[in-house]
Amino acid sequence: MAFPHHPLPSEQELKRFYAGKNIGDVPKPAVVLDIAIIKKHCERMLQTVKALDVGFRAHVKTHKTPQIAQLQVGHGNEDANFVASTVLEIEWLAPLLKDLKRQGRRVNILYGIPLVPSQTTWLAKIARELGPRSVSVMIDHPDQIQYLKAFQLEAEFPAHVFIKVDCGYHRAGLPPAMLNKNGLLKKLAEAEKEGYVVILGVYSHNSLSYGGSTSDEAMEYLAAEIVSCREAIKHNSHLLSGKELVISVGATPQVVSSNNLLGSSSSPVTKKLKNLLHNPSESSIPVKIELHAGVYPVLDMQQFSTNARQFAGKLEEEVAISVLAEVCSLYNDGERSKPEALVAAGSLALGREPCKAYPGWGVVSDWRRKPGYSRLIVERISQEHAILAWEDGRNSEIPLDIGQSVRIYPNHACVTGAMYGWYLVVDSSEDRDASNIIDVWVRIGGW
């Protein structure tokens, strides 16, 4: 019996209602994805990791859809590795994973937080359906090892295990010098001998890179993360010897920045990063680098503002996600100290995540309006409504009409997506205005 979760609408019913409509004519707020931009980002990522000869693991927590997951791993014969933040995401993607296996691809999906007891049996049952070597888990405390035995008993084969390294972000994991906390590595080695663990390697996720603003900064974060994981292995080589290990590192800014290595730059950070990717081991243990990232297919204002990839396009060319909202009222006639507009989309439609690059909660696209000398931003936000104003505070009239639809680029795509049960899909490569709905993608929500 499948675990019960939030009821979802029929995808076919949604398509019958939305397909062929113009996004200006649908109920709002709504969230829109431009598949042309998503394809571009996914193809670039696959080309980059292939050229650099490194592994890749696609995070699905941003979009939570099988359609984008498929684009993230492409249609070749390479390994199809994923990471998810909830077991429900893994269950939702199981049909895709089975299909990839039928195509002859090696598939592995990582449950991306340290293993907890309430999820162990459920995860193991999914693993049993997917087959051996299909599921990985994350460990950073010796008390979690008992759940690995429960996993093996239910799945009838061992889980692959990453040891979580803390490279300075302090969300989860152990510092490199403390990887053997309370005998963790020794106990894992014993569990591997007993047959209920397969040690895969070390894993780090450094979201400190979200605070960067240049490509060099993003590359420095990636290099530092690899060095930290390498130190973790070197410091504990006597407990980890015997086979090749994976160093899995990433977050969208630093992984996107790896595309810069394919250019002609010979800057110090470029040389350093290239060398680390090609020569990651500093001990007798052979090491393979794996990059992981999740937001890159859609991006958002936070990610766009890191400028991680050199020569990136304009905002409208890079960010695939936008929120449709309607203008409720206008205040252009001196009612307030400066002109403002009220839209019917607040924190429950956009999220409430800041972005260091500007003082707002979203940026209004130029879609169907005359661009001004300044940007219109979501300056203030409440639960169901938001206030639009000029980013530079100018006293010019807001060039919108009551009832007009606007598209807003959110600060954090992961949080924004979680507000909705499905995405309206458009294609700017076929429709210059990117307004005609060609598909509807249902996403999984909850836990």
C-alpha cells in the first residue's frame, strides 16, 4: 500500500483546462516555467560535466517533477544519479527511475538528509522496487547506523552511504578532522563487513556560495569544498582505504561556475579548480569527483545574482520561473509618498526570501509592459498581497492598469514552487511572448 499523501488533481484534467490558453487568461496567482530556458540550462550542465570528466548528481527538490528530472540527466547512456530532500519525492520519481533502468542506465537516488527512523522503512520499500545499488543515504552520527540495518532487512540489500562533511555552512555534517566522531567510520567499516552498508564516499553541500556575486567567488567556493572533502578523506585514510571513493560537492552557483573552465581563462582560480577536478586525491585512496546541483534548471533572483557563469544572458533569458499576478489597485495620484501598485500575490504566492542584490521580494518582468529606466520590484509583501514600486525609489507613475497581469521573478524558486500544485509550461523558443500554455506539470508536495 502506498503511503497516503496530499490528493493531487488529475494531470489530464489540468491539461484539458489549461492547454492552449494564454497565461494572461488563467486564474492567478499561478506559476509559469519556460521549458526552452530549462532545456538550455540542463543541456549546458550535461555538456560541462562530460567535458570535465566528472560525475553529476541532479537535485530534484526545486521542481519535484519527473519531467525536469528527465531533462537533468538527458537521454544518453550515462549514469542517472539524483538527490531528493524527501522520501515522497523519491516515490514520485520511482516510475522515471524504473524507466531509466529499463533503458540500461545505472540509477541511484540519494535521500539528502541524515537518515531518520520514520523514513527508513518507507525508503527501503521503494529501494526494493528499484533494485540493488539504487538508493543512497547520508550519515553524520554513529547512532544513525542502526537505521541502516533496518533498511537492509526491509530492502534485502544494503544502502549505499555518503558520510556528510561540513565545509563551513553548518547545516549538517562533520568537520573534516572529526569525520570519525565517536568511532563513526570504524563502525561503518564494520557494518560494511557485515553486509548491510556500502560506503560510497563523502558528501558536502556549501550554500555559502549563494552570497557570492562573481564567477571567481563561485569557483573559489567549489575549490574550497573539494579541498575540505579531500582533507576529510586524507585525515581518515586509515579507516577508508580499500576502494575508490566519491567526493560529491556542490550547490548551484559553484557547479554552474564549472562551465567557466571550458573557456580560455587562465586565472589562478581557474587553474586551481581544474587541477582539483583532475587530481582530487592527496592520499593513496583513489577519488572520483561528483558535482551536484538543483536550482540551475530554473534559477531565480538569488541564483542569477551570484553571476556564477561568465557571459550569462539577461534576466529574461536565464530565469525560467515566474509568478503570474494581477494588479488590484494603483496609487499614482499622490495618495502616498511615491507611486505604488497593489498585486494579489503575497508571501504565500512568492515566498519571503531575501536577495542581497536588491531590496525586494521579486522583480517584475518587462512582459507586456514598457520597460522603464528602473526596475519594478516587489518592495513590500504580506500574506496575500504585495506592493510594487520602482527599485530606485523614483516618483514616476507606475505604468500598469487595474486588472493587468504581471510576471514576477521570485527570489527563491524552491520556496515559490512549494506554494503550487502544478506548473504552467510555456516555450519561448516557439512562442516569442512565452504566453501560450503547451503543457501542465504536476509537482509533488508535502512530506
